[in-house]
Amino acid sequence: MEGGDGGRIKTVVYSSVVADLFHYGHLQLLEYAKSLGDYHICGVITDEAVESYRRKPVANLQERKAIISSLNCVDEVIIQDNVNPTGNLRKIRERYGDAELIVVYGSDWRDIPWADSIEQLGCRIVQHPYYERLSDFKIIDRLMKSYKGKFKDFKDFTSYFKVKGFIEFNHKEIKKTLISTKADTLKALQPLLKHSRIEKTLVFTVMDWNEKREEILLRIKKEFTPNKIVVRSSAINEDTLDSSMAGCFDSILNVSPDDSVKVKESINWIIDSYKKLNLNNLFNQILIQLQTRDIEISGVLFTRTLDSNAPYYVINYDDHTGLSDTVTRGVENKTIRILKGIDERDYPDKFSGLLTAVHEIEEIIPDIGLDIEFAIDRRGEVSIFQVRPMTLNTEINKGDDDELMNRIKAMQKRFTELSEERSHIVGGRNYFGDMPDWNPAEIIGNNPNYLDYSLYAHIIMDSIWHEARSSQGYINVAPARLMARFGNKPYVDIRNTFNSFIPATISKKLHKKLISFYMDKLRSNPELQDKVEFEILYTCYDFSFDSRSKELLDYGFTVDEIDELKASLLQLTNNLIKNSGKTIEEDINAAHEMRKVRDEVDEIIKRNHNSPRDMIKQTHRLLDDCRIHGTLPFSRLARLAFIGKILLKSLASEGVINKEFYNSFQNSVNTVASEISNDFSRYRRGELSREEFLEKYGHLRPGTYDITSPRYDANPELLKDGSTPAPHAAEDQKTDFQIDDEIHDRIDEVLREHAMEFNSRELFMFIKSSLEAREYSKFEFTKSLSDAIELIARAGELLGFTREELAQLDVESIFLCEKENIKHTQDIWRNIIESRNHERILDEKIQLPPIIFSEKDFEIISYYSARPNFITHKKAEGETVNLGDVEQDIDLNEKIVLIESGDPGYDWIFTRNIAGLITEYGGIASHMAIRCAEFEIPAAIGCGKVIFNNLKKAPAIILDCGQGRITQVL
């Protein structure tokens, strides 16, 4: 028998240790144990047993056992597979019969839970003085301080507080090696806070509850009656520096302390939640707190951004329900971001007291990002429910923060410069939005590559946009550019776009007054920024002008001014529609001209396929031709399509046509989407070869301007044919929409009443042909754009650059390759890429709003709740798929698809039998809105950041377009 003959041993001593990160305190305890008897047996606790009451050891069981076995003061080492040693003690008692059996614990175990069981075995418990200077946690903590200098031993700070209003049911000093729990942190903070409060709290462990639940129930009743209480979790692994386990546990509100049944159920619910996560630690705590009353605002505040550790206070809040847990449960979620270090006088009034309270907490727990759960009552008093470390990006780099602040100051200066008065533009103020007019957030995204932005500016946003508009009867705003860049986010210059929609025949005085009205209306209704052409501006005459123009009277316009505007819009609209047959044909023919240039470019590249210079020359040629024969005609066609859409909507709003007619007519429009869906069905049936399909559609890519996004012909996953033809295929959807004579007569009468110089048949031909021509023109110009992008990629590859690197260049720097020698070009490009990569890292940390109204919007960033554009009157219910998070070969059948923007390159989703579509960006006349109307797919286009971010979390959604409602299915 290992350990010798039991008959000769009079005293056996048993100790149990974890012995992780073995130190002097362990050695002292084990030598003391050996001194007490003849034979010393040490039980090394298994990893699984350790995890039942503290964090997993750094060293594994075999490593820890080897260390203990090597010590002279230990005669025998055995395994202890439970934190309770009585199983091992029984075996030792059987082996050593009448020998005295002593069990040694450190004095930190002030209340040994299984003491009664040990004594029943005839054992005597002896405690050795706890060695205060070292513990596993203190060693880890000192290493953290040595290497990072960021983390504080918060447990040492909190250990000995006895705080009024904070009751620990059965106080123990057994958790020396643990980072503070929720309860311990609140306990430590309570006496230090002057600008906020922590509600009265009772804390007990799972072990306490198992052994003394009736006593605890009586204590709860005594301490909290007649007020309501909250029953909350406080697991020892819940709020560590490694993992906060945020959202893993519940809080149960509105519990009456004298309702013992409800209290029991609530406590057991919390304990069961621990078990579900395999957190079977007897020292996990339960928090009973006085429930905060009269809550005005509740939520969670982060002292840094979660994704990039940038210096902003991020406040997710609910100012609607009056409950304290809606944000943590994901039910309500508004967000505001406030740059740290700004003048406190600029804080929003509703958050001023909260931020003062948070500053105080940051002074107590410095140099680390914090996650703070809070409530503000009707008196403005702040209650703190939880303070825990942010587990990601915990290091704070003051140098990075300073660089970011300087970058923001530069943006504010640029905003001021772009808002100065201009001789060719009316208006003494300026705003910038990500969705008006040529909405860049939808087309190139909220955080585009530099090349995406540069290409979009080059072929549309620098000058083509206003050249097209002035050719159609609007004032000439040249040389105004439509797009500006703040950080890495593209914005539309709203003053420029509003001026560009003023008819050229309008007087200067009325021009100024209209711009003031437009700017004021958007300032009051920022959610309309993606609907400016329908709900803010007067860009053409429509059948609702008389009723709608009452708002102008209310603003202060005279009747004569309104009549002047009406006459100008009527003249412009009549001219555009009467001449549309000719202009549409000319612009379609322009698209045909691009084919000739593309064919010529192909021949030249075939002859010079190894010449980067020739490739860039032909890129330049393709893009110049794209401007002349592509985006300029497309811009004119897009304007006509908008006018057609406005007229159709006003016929519906004025009751001339009903919703069914409106939807059916839109569904009758044949566009490229109809063809691609029809051809995809033919491809799946084997009637169209893969080569034939890609010959027609291979140039498309999800991300029309994105060089890093593969084209259809380079992305075989898009042509997986593992399912049946999509029911949305155009051949199955399109019908020959007929308008009967009665409707024509009724609309003709309305046209005559409004002095329109065309009849209803000409009107519907105009609406249909302009929409179809716009989509065809877009399809054609993207071929030249896509080919140009591929030539850039090929030239870059020959010069040693990846697509990702090329994405950081701009068009002008790429064109340098035509003039400079190859080596010089490579050097220039590398320097630009290196600089832009650094800028991008910094810019991605900067938080920016959807609309910038003033310099303060760079410091305090709030998000309005947008009003989605609902397409069709149908209802869809189904699981959600966020295409930003998944691969393209995911099953979309009968799913509600979420995409950030409605880029044309996503047309492939209409071949996948989707149930519905939701986008963050996009307007009523956007590409995807037209597609969904055409296929009668229920959609919510342009939901905005607030709604879209909430929907991304929902596993399923009910999209009810008829009722204008989106409901999450929990």
C-alpha cells in the first residue's frame, strides 16, 4: 500500500490544493501540514472541479500534480475530483483505521461549507494563516501591470468594504483569486459615488441558497418590503477582463419581496441559467436589488467604441418604455455617440448628468474601457446597475486618440469651408447627407474603398450630374461638385443638389426663398433625406401641386410666388415629356456607341496584353467614353424616370388611380432585372448555356465600383443550379397590362384640368419607356465601367499590386501610368497606398452621422429613425439572411434578405426565390425599389441605420408592406 503501513502511522494529515502558478504561499501551507503528523497526503483538485468555483487553472492537472509530487513535505499525492474532499477522506479513513486524521485549510476559508461532513468522519480541521502577499490572481495581475500597465487589482480594492445599504448574506473571503463579480464591483463603488447611486442590494451565493433558502427569503422580505425588487445574476465568470458574457443572463423585474413563491421562482431561474451555461459554481452569486422607480431613460453606456476602441461615449438607450432592461434584451435601442474630451456644456441635456456620473467612475477605474448599465429617473438622478470592463480592445493608446481628434478638427474645418457662400450657388449654409439625390451610401456604400469613391466621382459626381440636369431645363450650377468626403464616408452636398433642381426660368428672389424652405424642411425632417425629390423639393409639376403647395403658404410664400413656381414647373414638365420620345431614343443610341469603343479596346489589349501603360490608356478611354455616352445619357434618363414616378405617385395620392392599378402598372415594366431572371430560369432548364448567360451578364458585380468584388463571370458560386427556377422569373410574372378606355378618359380629363400638353396614353408610354430606358442605360454603362476596372486590375497585377492595394488608389494617380515610367509609377502608387491605408485605419474609427448639419455633428453623433419605403402591399414572413454576413451561395429560398445597399450587382438575388427584401439605404425610385415592384416582392427600402441594425439581430421578420410595418419574430 502506497504511503506505508497504516498500523505504524498515528497521524495522517490531508491537504487539498489547486497549486496553479505554484508560489511561496502554497509551500508554506504544505510544509505546515507535514509538520502536523506522520504522513501527509495532498489532494490535487482536477481542472473540472476547479472550474466549479473559479476560473480554469493555467497549468493542467498533470503539471500541477508533478510539482506537488516533487516536494519532500508531501508523502503521497492523490487526485481530488470534487471541491468537497469528503470522498477522498472516506477512503483515507478506511486505509488508516484509528489514526488521527487532520484536514488542513488556509485561513482564507473562513466558513468551510462541508465542515460538518468532515467532522462526521472523525477528522479535525486545522487552518493555516493565509499568505496575503501572493495568490494566483495577484501574480496574474502583477504580470498584467508589468507588461501592459493597464489593469488594476480591483478585487484587492474591494475586499474589505462594509457598506451601508449593501448586504452580503454570508460574507466569505474565499474568492481572493477572482476578478470582481458584478456584486463585488457595485459594493466597492457604492461609497465612492457622489454623482450617481447604487440601489440597496442583498447578495448571496448558490451555496447559501441551497443551504439556507428560508432564511434568505425572510431577509429579502425584511430588507425590501414594500418596494419591488430586481433579481439579477452575478456569476464569478460573468464580468472578467477576458469575457463579460454580456446578454447570457437574465434579470427579473417587478418582483414583490413578500411573494415568496415568485422570489423563489426568480432566484431558481437565475441559478438554472448558470446551469444551462455549465457554470455550476457554488460561489456564483445572486443579486437582489431595490427596483429603481420612475425611470425616464435606461440603457448601456460604453466608454469606448466596441469595434475600434475609439474615444467615444456610446449610449444605447430607451427613452420610451420606462423599463430598465429593454436595451440589454434588444427590445428598444436608440444610439448616440459623443466624442470624449469635448466641452461638457455641449452635452445633450438629457445625458449631462449621466456623463458626469460616468466621468466619476472613470476616475475610480481609469485606463480601461467600461461597460456601464444605467437608468435616469424623472428627477434626473442616475442609478448604476452594473460596471464591467469592456472585454475587447482594452488597451487605450493616447497617441491614437490625439491623432483621431486632429483628424476630426480637420473635417470640421473642411465642413466650414464647404459651407461658405458661393457666387454661383444660393444659400448661406450647407448640409451634407449620405442619401439625397445620387445617394452614395446606396451606390458605393458607407465605407467605400478610395477607388470606388474616385470612380463614382469621375464618371458622375464631379460634373456629369449637373451637365445632365442643366440640359433639361434646370439652372446651371457648374462647377459645383455633388459629393464630398469626410473621413472615409461619402456625402452629398445638399446645398448644391437643392440648387440644381431649381427651374432655370425661376426668378432670383424666388430661387433664394425656395432654397431656404428646402433647407429648413430637411433640418426639421432629416428622415426625408432619401425622399427629397418626392417630399421636400418641387422638381416637376404633378397632380398634387395645389394641395401640397399649401405648405409654401404656411412658410411665407406669396400666392404670386407659388403661381410663378407652378408655371415654371408646368412648362419644364410639359417640355420634357413632349420631347421624351426623341431624347430617350438619342440617349439609348448613345449606349450603343459604347459597344464600339469596348470592341476596339478589346482588340488593342489583345495585341498589347503585357503592357500596363496601354492598359491604363485604354482604361482612360473607356472611362471618358463612359462619361460621354454612358453616365451623361443615363443621368438624363434617370431624371425622366423620377418625373414619371412622381406623376404616377401623385395620380395615386389624388385618388385618380388606386393602389392595385399603381402596383400592376409598375409590375408591367420590363427591365434588365426581368431579362436576367428569365434567362437564369432558362439556364437552369438547360435552354441557355453557362457561356451564353455570362456573355450577357458576366460584367455585373456586387459592388459596381468595387475592384475587390469579383464579376459574375469570375464568381461561379452565383450560378449554382441546385434548385428549381425561381418563381420570380420575369416570364412567369409579366402580363400584358391593359388600361381600359374609362381610365384613359378619366386621366385625360385630369391632364386637361392641369394644363398638361399630352394625353394619358402618352403619359404612360413616357413613364414606362423612361423607367425601362434608365435601367437599360445603367446596364450598358456598367459594362464599360466594369471593363475599365478589370484593366486596372490587370495592369496592377503586372506592376506587382493586388486588387486590395489598387482599391486605395484614385483615378488620377492611376492615370499617371500613361505618362510616368514604370518604376516611378510603382513608387508613387506604393507611397499613396501606404498613406491611404494609414488614413483608412484612422478614419474607420471616426463615427459620423447620416446627415451633417453643423460642426457639432462631428462630435455628437445621433441617428434618426428613417421611414422605410414600402414596396407593394404584400406581406411576407420568414427567416432573415444578412448578405453582409454570409457567402453568396447561401440558401435564400423563401428568406427575407437584408443588404446594406441596393447595388445593381445584387440582381442575382432575384433568381433565388426570396420572400422579401430590406435595405439600409435606398429611395422609393432606387434600383432595388424598381426591381421589387417589378417582381411584386414585398420590400422595405432605405430603413436607415437604427431600424436596419435592429433587424439584423432578428432571426425572423414579418414584413407587412400594406400596413407599413416591420415586426421582429422573437
